[in-house]
Amino acid sequence: MTPLRAIVVDDESLARRGLALRLAEMPSIDVIEQCSNGEEAVKAIVALNPDLVFLDIQMPGMDGFDVVCELQADAMPLIVFVTAFDQYAIDAFKVHAVDYVLKPIDDERLAQAVERAVTRHTLEAGGASKEQLMAVVQGRNGSGATMEEVAAEGQVDSWPERLTIKDGNEFQFIRIADIQWIDAAGDYMCVHAAGKTHIMRTTMKKLEANLNPEVFIRVHRSSIVNVNSILSAVTHTNGEYILSLDGGTQLKVSRSYRDKIKELLGS
């Protein structure tokens, strides 16, 4: 198996180097960089595109959660939070970290975190088509079709009617027709539907692949909108549009995506 390319982030040099040395003894991990603060971490993650980041939470300036929020979902590596404080555990799992390891780090606990990361990486690698099929299974009017049955059809013949969002041990089923717009926030998507905001961990690319492009259009690198929710569009001198949605939300259309709005408006 190819080792996971990992970055270690910790403002304490001894803790950082110690963790890197312990990880270097594991054949499934290749430590490619060490960072001493959040700013360095963001730059290294963007430049090196690691598979996994061991991320301290409490750091001066940009903390671990700030690092996660700074990154675009499409470039988000797997995250293992490493900290001396357990009060952050709930928040860590809300952003769907692979694991949360307390200092001083126990060797067995570290090995368990690495194993979880390897398993998650294996499941996510090449899993886009599987996710799309699963979305169809979950949205097919409660048909209860199995993955094998859907795959046997050879193609996806309809768009899902529901979106399944997992929050801890709870599953929420959102009617896709109720979704007004979606925006990216770090490694998770904010799905705005029927006056509520639901959080799910996925990439914009994967989520967009499960939405009917005749109804949901990309208007920004980090935003998708339901065309049925658009009440008006105002042009700016720089070529951008401002969309007003049912409910009062306003979204900016970047110039990269303005042609889609022009086509929608028939202009």
C-alpha cells in the first residue's frame, strides 16, 4: 500500500518533532512536512496536497479549527486533531475529523488513529461513483433498492429526490426540491433548505454531481443555487450579478459563472 502523505502541525517544537518521529516508524505514513502554526499549515496543505494532517487545535493566531475553515472543500485532507484539551472533542467531530487524540499521545491510541485514517482514505479513494449510486438509493421514493440492484441497471436514470445528511448517530432526509442554495465552508457543505441550514461533509464537486443541472447551477466557486429560488438578478459594472433569493438571501455570481446566469435570463 502506498503510504499516506502526512503533515504534522503543532506550535510546540518538541511535540511536533516527537509526533513526526513516531509516525516515521509507521509504514503506512510518510511525513512530508512539519508546520509550527496555522498560517504555515494552510500554505503547506494547498501547496503539497497531503492525504492526512495531524493538527493541533490550540495554537496562537490561527487555531486548528481556523485552519479547517480556511481550506476549500475540494482540497481538504483527512484530519486527525491532536490536543491536550478534551473539551474540543465534540467540535472536532462536528467537522468530521477522522479522529481526536489527546496529549500525551499513547502509542496504541496513535496507531488506532492512523488505522482509521488509512481506512477512510481507502473508502474515499475512487468512491465518487459509489457515492452517486448511494445517493440514488437513498432518494428513490423509499424503494429500498440495494447498491447491487442500482449498479446492475448500468446507469442512473433519475436524479435523487432526497439528500441524506448524517449528524453523529442521526440521519436527516432533506427534500432536494426544498434546497435553496448551498455554500462551502471548509471541509463541509452548508445546505440551506426550508429555512434551515444543514451541515454535511463532502466536496462541492461530489454534491453537485448528485443534483439536476437544469435546476441547480454553480454561481461561484463555493456556491450552488436552485434556479427556482431566484427572485431577481442585478448586474454590476464589473460583470458580476447579485441574485436575490426567496427568503431574502443575496448571492454574488462570480464572473467565471456569469454565462450560466445570462443563459438563464435569456440575455
